Amino acid sequence: MSDRVLVFDTTLRDGEQSPGVRLSVAEKLEVGHQLVKLGVDIIEAGFPISSPGDFESVNTLAKNLKGVTICGLTRAREKDIDVAAEALKPAERGRIHTGLGVSENHLQHKLRMSKDEALETGVKAVKHAKKYTDDIEYFMEDSGRADPEYVFRVVEAVIAAGATTINVPDTTGYATPAEYENLIRNIIHNVPNSDKAVFSCHCHDDLGMATANTLGGVLGGARQVEVTINGIGERAGNTSLEEVVMALRIRNDFYKVDTNIDAHDLLRISRMVSRLTGMVVQRNKAVVGANAYAHSSGIHQDGVLKERSTYEIIDPLMVGAEKSEIILTARSGRHGLKHRLAEMGFNFPEGRFEQIYEDFLKVADTKKEVDEDDLRLLVTH
């Protein structure tokens, strides 16, 4: 099994489905260029048949982005596949992503098909897509709530029909990490032709477990992860690209796999996507949040200033942040205050410093954060 995990970024398709988000073609191209620079392997550029704008987006990215696979989403319908193939024509490497639901819930309430009818429809869609490309991904929507035996049947049939990547979505964020890991592992173990395809994780965050489930899937044998920048997406969002990438890198001793992502660009693209979508990144967001490398507690500040790794397992430089931040609050200690004063060019004898520290605590009790202007007033008082 490969020690490399492919990164399939769906910021421009699933991410753009976030309520209130609408990206222009030019904005999608701007993000697309940054995704290529970041080192993603596949960019899902849109759902070509859904609107003329989506068709144009996929077609424009297919024309302009090199060194990456451009993917278009379709339903398991011939017309969808024909339109996607047309949009993807200029791509250096194009992928058609088709499929349909596999859970009893989706079969009964949404598709209104029997298991056999749905399986036959899926096989037919893959065979039709194969007329246009050898790179076909098949999604099994709501796999997290499906009958595993039926999932095995579908996987075997669509691989035999020509699918080269099998997407196993936990569409509703229902699975637990152990369940999802076992689902991937059992598919690979029970499907005779599973060695002919790459298995992909596509997890949603309804219960806050999207990243954990995706990492579980990797442990189970998946070698593609479907992610978005900042974890944006339908409802509670998708798996966050930056969280998965850094988890695999920092804990390579445990996962023993890695991606081709250049982590130094993570903060830059996070801010770009936040700016273009209007979706603010929460301050305590892992890896890219404003507080991810900030310390306000005196105990933490003392430890980090003595040795960064006491409280930081990610070097801020790894993700494009300049440095750790010492935030001065009423919980800050002497070490943190001395450090900030030294950064400003001040160094005081112990007696004078103690006086400044006492004055600092009085100010800190009245404010959320003591800034440089406050410190200048303190030292000139």
C-alpha cells in the first residue's frame, strides 16, 4: 500500500455549497492557482450541469490550471456526464466524478429505487463516463449509514465497469472514527477487485468528527482524502484540509503516510478563502486560527519562551505564520511582559521592572488585552 495520500480539494464545489457563499469564475481561478501552488493532486472545480456558471468555472479551470487533475461532479445520468466531459475537454488531466446513494434512507426516500436498480444505474453511468476518460471516481452517497454488504456489491460492480477511485462518503457526519476506519478496511478486504482502485474519504462535520473520521479512513487503507480549505461546506462543513495535512505530518510516526502539500502556504490560502467567501475562521481553529500560536497564560508563556515545543507541537513557520505570539492579559506573567518589552527595545533593572509589572496588572484587569500603546504609557509613567 502506498505511503502517499492524494489530496482531493473540493473547496470550489462542496465548499461553495456553504449557505451564503458565491464565488465568481475569476475568484475560483484565483483559489485554483493557489491550490496548485499548495500541491493538491485533484481539484473538484464544480458541478457542470447545475448552471452555466458552474460549467464555465470547470471549463476555465480546466483551460488554465496545469500540473493538477481537474474534476467535475455529475449525477449518475448520461446527460450530466456528457456535459461534464465537455467542460473538462481542455484539462491536462480530467476526472469525472459520478455516483448515487447507497443507504436505505437515500434509496427509499430520495432515489426511490431498489438496491438492484441503483446498482445497475451506477454501473451504466461508469461505463458511459469511460467513453470520455479512464479517470473515473464513483461516489456512494451516505455510505456511513448503508448496509456494508450492499456497499461491497456496489464497489465490486463499479470497479469492474471502470471506476478507478471509490469515494466512500459519510455524507451526514454520522459515523464514528472506529466505524469509518472499519468500513474502509472491510471494503478493501471483502471486495475481490479492490486492488484496482484508490479508496477515498469524504466526511462531513455534523458531529464534529470529520477530521477524525478521515484519519480513521486513512488507517483503514484509504489513500485519497476529500477536503476543503478551512473546512467550509454544507451544513457544519467538510473535513479541513489543513487539519488532515498537519495531522499526517506531525504524527507521521503513527500514520506513516504523508501528502505532497507545501504546508508553508496553508495560512496564506486559508486567509484567501476566508476573504473571498466571507466565512470568518474561528479564532481557535486548529492550524490556521488566529489563536493557534498565541499564548496569554503566564504558565504557557513561560514555557514557550524557554522552549517552544513545551506547548506548541506545530512550529508556526511550518504553516506560514511568522512566529508564536505572546498576548498580554491579566493572566500573563513576568516572563511574558519582559519578552514583549524587550521586543519593543526596553530593558529595565529589576526594581523598576517590578513597579511596571504591578502597574501592568492594574491595567490588565480593566482590558481584554494590553497592547503596545498601553505598554508605552506604562514605561513612561
